[in-house]
Amino acid sequence: MDHSALSPLLTHLAALRRRALGLTIFSALALGLAAGLMSVLLWVLLEALFFLSPPWRTGLGILALLSTGGVLAFALKRHLPVLLSQHRFALFVERRCPPLQQRLISALELSGTDPSLHSPALLAAASERATALLRTTDPSQILDRRPLYAYLRLLGGAVAIALLCGALFGDDLAQAAQRCAHPLTAYERPPRTLITVQPGDLEVIKGDDATLQVHFAGDKPRRARIERRPSAEAPYQTEELVVDRADSVAYTFPQVQRSFHYAIAVGDDRSPEYEVRVIDPPAVKRLRLHYQYPAYSQLPDRIEEEGGDIQGLPGTRVALEIAANKPLSKATLVLDDTLSIAARLDGATARVAFQIERTGAYHIALVDRKGATNRDPIRYAIQVREDQKPVVAIVDPGRDSDLPESLKVLLKAEASDDFSVEEIALVYRVNNDSEQRRALPITPQREVLISHIWDLSAANLLPEDRIYYHLEALDNNQVAGPQKGQSRQYVLRFPSLYELYSEADQAQQEQLSSLDELAAEGQAHQEYIERVRRELLKSEELSWEQKKELESTLTAEAERARAVEELAAELEKTIDSMQDEGTGSEELLDKLDHIRELMGDIATPEMQQALADLQKAASDPDPRVLAEALKRFNEDQQAFQQRLDRTIALLEQVRTEQQLRAIVEQAAELARRQSQINRELADGQSGLRQQLQEGSLQRDTERLAEQLQDLSDSTAEQNPALSEQLAHRAEDIERKALAERMRQMVRQMRAKSPGAAQQSGQALAADLDALAEDLQRMQDEYLAAEKDQLSRELRRAMRDLVQLSQRQESLFADARAQDQFALMQGTSHVVERIAAVGERTLALAPDLRATVGYALREMHDAAQRLGQRDVQGARHFQRKAMRYLNETVLLLRESLDNLAKAQTPSAFAEAMQQLLGLSEQQSQLNQASEQAMGQMPGSSLQQQIARLSAQQQGLMQALDEIARSLRGHRGAQQRVQAIQDEMRDVLADLQRGRLTQRTRQNQERIYQRMLDASRSIHSRGFDEKRRSITATDQPYVGPTALPADRGQTPDLWREALRQALAGPYPEEYRALLRRYYDQIYQDLQVREAP
């Protein structure tokens, strides 16, 4: 048979069969996979649902495998037999391709038979026709792919179901699949709820919160339990956790302080036990501060180990050493939450330094090696203590005041600073002129005491000029620059003599008025008491009203005595003021001081005792006792009244002399002021100051004319001649039109006519000089006339007393009572004249009045004895009366000598000069004592002490002479008395052969007291003037700081030298002071040398 036609058919049929076989196998595999996936899913689902035992799990697994294999075998068995048989496949093709019409099957069957049995051509034709039909037929028409697609869809559905179950029950199915993968392994049945805790074990910083995230799988619970215990051995503490069927919930252990174990339990499920481990955060365990203060503060370095607050000056460098509780990886100093300064680390120690400039705060940020930071670090304060300004206060004079006569002002001030006062300057200006500065010498220290004599004599001051001054103190601040402190500003006013004398005259006038009132009141009381005494003698009883009125009168008398004492104190103030301001001569001040002593003696102890006895007798029922007390009191009250009258008369006399002296000195001052203005005009100065001064001069000239007229009026009755002269001088001022010419000179200066102003000034100066000379001459004539008149009165009294003494002597032979009474009457007339002189002068000897009084008393007793014819008894009293008369004559001679010396200054100034000379001798003696203290004990030292004792004894005697010459000068007497007391102690030590440090200190005090006592003769006006003012709030000007010496022993010698040089001593004694103290220091250095 020709196989050429049959071969293509077979080839095409074989290809078609291979394709059909592949399609069948793929379809079977898809079906098998779908069945296997569903079987396994069912198996896993059953395992997840029922947690099967290994036999069931294994059986279901085998069943699932068998099911899958059966489905696959069934699918293959159904289609593979057709594909494996060519004949059966050809029949399959014939059925699927009807156009073949048995040609394919016929060709295949005939090809295997004997060719003789069929037609080859027919077979070939059938084969070709079948091949052609197969080639033109679509394979998909023969091979059906729909089963494959259906199986693939089934497989996809199975996969989708598996994925859905995995999504819904992923964890359960995964665990079930795990168990199914090991079907023979026995597993414990898992809980219904699966708990997962994140992060499980954890570390937290002590005090922080520990937060957990708890996940729930399976049966979602409504509540869970938190089981907690501090250690693995301790029992659990349970706390409920609300879940409310959530998949997860967060839980926080707040502010964990200690480590603990915990677990989460739900129903039959319980998580593993986890541990929360607490670690301590880094913290500052100790802080050490090292202060390095600015150099200017001179403060030593300081270390603080308690606390962390910083206090210091600006510019202070603070080094911090930070000790932490664990090793650190980083430490930072944070200033005011802005500036960070990294610290140097050394394990658990950090060091950092910075400089403080302003107040603020800081904290320390720490990081340990695990990255933990210190929580809420402590904020420490930085308190910058600002360098305070120096405080300076003027304590003397410490108020607005007038310039003293010497134009030297003693300034005492205190300055302090928290570190050091470097400089103090006196800043002042005259009126509205520019300020001037004068540096005061000081030793820089924290507290400075200043005593400086400010000499304004070279300032060319004129009356009514004002000096505005204050002190400025600078400290030693070298960081921000020196700071300045300023005292309160005060004013020194240069008063005119008119003002000074007006104040003194007004004070005296007030005192005189008060004394006049007291005298008038005393006269009325005296008359009333005498009237009461007489009525008492008549009626022998006083009514209740009379007793009350008497008590009131006695109370008034006691008040009157106290008022006189107060006036004496006020007069003492007036004397001090006049001495400070230089408005009284030494003689005039002496008189006022004697008058003050008289006022103090007006209310005698006898009168005060009589008043007390009278007050006591007023309550006595015996009228005779009261009458006797009234008599004694009336006698003492008469003496009181006489002393008061004499004091008033003396005050009036002294006031007249003071007013006359004031007029003379004011005229001289007017001339001096005019000359000074003329000199300034000649220097080209014709500004506002000169105009104001000339205007002030014009007003004072008008006041001088008024004073002359007032004094003329007041002396018209007392001294008509003086009154007439004063009136003529007042008329001369008006006639020469001095005030008008001064106004004209002011107008010329304003009109810028210096030549005309100078010409007017020169003429005015000449007239004022002439006026001053004329007034001075008038004063001298008045004082000489007063002295001459008083001398004549005293001489007359002396002659009369001599005659009376002779007559008293003659009565020894002819003793008649009437002659003795006549002699006593004559003596009384002399006493009255002496009393009249005593009202005009203080030159009378102190014992004069008492002595002549004793003479009168003895004459009276002698007359009584003669009246009783007791001649022998009378002669005794006559002899005593004659002796007292002779003593009175001698006292009158002494009074005449005192009056003759009254024209020259009193002995006070001379005594002060002598005392100043003694101070130099005491200084030399002190130096010798200092040298003797350095000698070794022995006979030589005792000889030296003996010589020192003799020298000190000589100074003591000289001091006694000075003390006797100062009688009547109470203030000076008290100072000399204090020196005598000190000198007696020193002399006692030296006479015992002892020379100790105490002796040396006493000698130094003697020397200092001598200088102080002699100060008043060289410079007045240094003592503070006492004034009475209404109480007001005053700023505190006392010390403001601790002592600068910090309790160290002061250098007494240097302090004594400083005080001595600051004192108002004459220039001739300053060199002496310096030599004296220099010698002391040299001796001390020699003694301390090794």
C-alpha cells in the first residue's frame, strides 16, 4: 500500500491526540487541585474547630488525600482511555467532525488490512480527503476546553475560599495547619482567647510610666486580669482590665518606682510572665561650688557644698563640680533655659565653670549611658548681689548752719561701702558759681571716718553768701566702674554781724522780759505773804480759801525759782552762741557768765528750805508755827527779790554795752565789706554777686542807722550824753546819704559803668571808715566814763567806811547806844551805794556784800547790848564789826583793782596760752616716759622714773596756778579739773616707781586734754550750736556697716595722731605733734626689732 497518502493523516491525528492528552491532564490536575485544596481546607477547619486527636487528625488527613487522589483518578480514567487508543480517538474525532463521514476511521482500518481486499486508490483518496478536512477543521471544534476552564474556575474558587478563611481565621487556621502538618504529634488544646503582650519585658526610668499594648485573638473578652507581683516568689496582686471585646488595649503602670513581674490573664488563657525592670535616672548627688570673686572685692575664694543656689557679685567666676549617681554620657549646664554649656565628664563626675553677670536661674541636664535623662531637674537660683553704692553722711554739722567767726568749719562724716571706699571729695559751690571739688585724704577701707577742717577764709566771702556743699564717695568697683554715693546737701550761710547781734540781743531781751515778769510776780507774792502773816497774827486762824490761796502762792514761788534756773540755762546757751559767732568780747562774755552764776544762785538752798518748811507749816494746826514760817520765808524771799533785781540791772547794763559793741563792730564790718567790693571791681568783677552784695550792704547800713537811733532812745534816761552822741551818728548816716549812694552804685554796676562804680565805692569806703573810727572812739569814751564814775563811787565808799571804822573804834571809850545806832545807819547808807554800784558792774569782790553784811549784823548786836547796858558784851561785837569794816575796805580796794583791769581782756586768754605751753612740756615728758619703758629694770630705770616724777610734779604745780587764774570760768575750770585728776593718777604711779602701759595711756590723755582745753583761744565756732526746734522725722546718718577692723586690735598711736592732726590747733603746734608721734613710732620699731 502506498503509505504516502496515509502518513500526513496519521501525523496530524497524532498531534491532535497529544493536544487532547495535555488538555485532559491539565483539566484533571485542576480538578484534583481544587478537590485537594478543599479537602485540606476542610481538614484544617475541622482541626481548628475541634482540635482533633492525632488519630482523627491523621485519618482526616488520609481521607483528604484519598479524596483528592480519587477525584484525580476519576478524571483521568474518564478521558485517558479514549486518548490512549488511536482507533477510539479516531472515532472521537469522527464524532466531533461530521464532515469526515467515516473517511478517517475507514482509512485507519483499511491501512491495517490486506491491500488486496480494498482499492488502494480509494484508500488514498479517502486518506487525502480526511487529511484535508482535519487541516481545515478548527482544533477547538474537536477538543473541548470548557471542562478545563470549569476546573480552573473551581480551583480559583477553592483558593478564594482558602484565602477568605485565612483572612477571617488566619491565626486559628495557621495553628491548625501547623498541627495538621504534624498529624501524629499530640498537642495541648489551645485556649479560646490568645493573648499577646508587647513589648513584654521592658525597662523604665524610675518614676516614669510603663505602657503595655495587649492584643487578644480568638474569643474577645470583655474583661481581663492583670496579675502583678514584686518578685517571682511573692503572691500576685490582681487588677481588672476592661477590654470590652477589643482586639487590643493599652495599659499603663503609672510612676513605677520598683521592679516587678506581671502577666495578663483572660478566662483560661494567661500570657507568659514578664518583668518590668526599673532603672534609676541620672541625678545630681552632690554639688560643689567654687567662687572666685572679682579682684577688686578682695574677697577670698569660697567653696560651698550645700545647696546649689549661687550668690555673688557681677563678674564672679563659679566652678561647679557635679557628682552624679551613675556614670554619664553627657552633662550640660543650662542657663535661663536658653544658653547651654557642656561639662567635662569623668565617669560619674562632671565639671563646668561660668561667670555670673545677672540674676537668673540654671539647671543641670544629665544623660546616662543608656540614654536616660534626669527628669524635672532642680532649678537653682542665680542671685547677683549688686555692688552697692558707697554711703556717705555728714554727721557734723549735719544741718544747714551759719559760718563761724573763724570761717573754719569742722566737717565730720562717715562713709562706708560693702568693699572699699576709695575716694571722698568735698563738692561745693558759692551761690550759683560753678562747683569745685576738693579731695579729702583718706585711707581706703570699708568704713571711713572723716574729720576735716574746711577753711573758707580764702574764699573772699561776703555776708549773705551761701555755700552749698555735699560729699561724694567712690568705691573700688573695677568691673562696672566706680560707683558714686552722695551725701545730703547742706548750706553754709555767711551771716552779717547785724544778724548775729540781732539774735543775741533778742535772746537777751526775752530773758530780761522774763526776769521782769518774775520780779513783778515776786513783789506781789511778797506783799501777799506779809499780809497773810499779819492777818494770821490777828485772827490766829486762816480760812479754807486763804489756805488754798496760800498753797497756790507757794506753788507759784517754787515755779518762779525753777523759771529763774531755766533762764540761767538759756543765758548759758546765749553765751555759747555769742562765743561761737564771735559777737562778744572776752570781758563781755565774762560778765554774762558771772550774771548766769548769779541767776543760778538766786534760789538759794536756804530759800528752798524755807519754802519747804512753809509748805509743811501750812498744814500745822498751831498758827504760831505758820506765822514764824511765813516770817522766815518772807525774809528769804526778800533776799531772793534783791538778787533778782540786781541780776536784771546787770543784764540791762551788759545789754547796753553789747548793743554799743555791736554797733561799733557792724560799722567796721560795713567798711570792710565795701573795701572788698571795691577790690573786686578793680579786678574787673562787676557781676550779679557784687550787685547783690552792695544791695545787702545798703540794707545793713540802713539797719545800722535804725540801731543807732533805737539805742539812743533806750539810753536817753540812763545816759543822756551817750544818747545824744548816738543820735548825732544816726543823723550823719542820713546826712551823708550812705544808703542812697550805695543804691546809686548798684545802678552804676548794672549800667556797666565800672569806673563810676569804683569812684562811688571808694568814697563810700572812706565815709564808712570814718564812721567806724568815730563809733569806736565814742565807745572808748563811754566805757572810760563808766569806769571813772564807778571808781569814784567805790573810792567814796572806801572813805566812808574808813571813817566809820574809826568812829567804831572810838566807841570803845564812849559806848552809847544812840551813837552805835547812828553808826549802823551810816553803814547802811554805804551798803546801799555799794549795792547800786553792784548793779552796774561785776568787778566787785565776791565776798564784799557778805562782809559788809556781817559788819551791819555785829553793829546791830552791839547796839542791842548797849541798849541793855551790857558794855562788855557790846565791845565784843564792836571789835568784830570794826574787823569786818576793815575787811570791807580791803575788798573795795580789790574791786577797784578789778575795775582798773576791766579795760583789758580778762586772764582767760592768758591762761589758755599758758596751758598750750604746758602741753608742749607734757609732750616732751611723754616721749621721755616712752623711752624709759624700753629700758631694762634696774637702778638706772628707777632714777629715770624719779626724774620723770619730778618733772610731772612741776607740771602739776603750774597747772594749779592756771586753775586758780580761771576761777569764774566754769567751763575752762572743769576741763582743767579733769586734767588735774588724770595728772594725780600719773604722779601717784611715778612716785611709787611704777611706769606701766596704763601710766603711758594716762599721760597721752593728759596731753590730748591739754590740747583740747586750749583749742577755744585759737579757733572758735567748732562746737555745734544748740537750738530748740520742733521735733520732726530726721534721716538716720549714723554708721551703716560693721567695723572695718573686723575686731582686730586698732593702731591706737596712729589713730591718736590722726585725731590730733584733724584738730583745730595752731600751725606752730602741728610740727610738734608730728615730731612727737614720729618719735613714738621709731621707739616702737626699735623695741619690736629682733
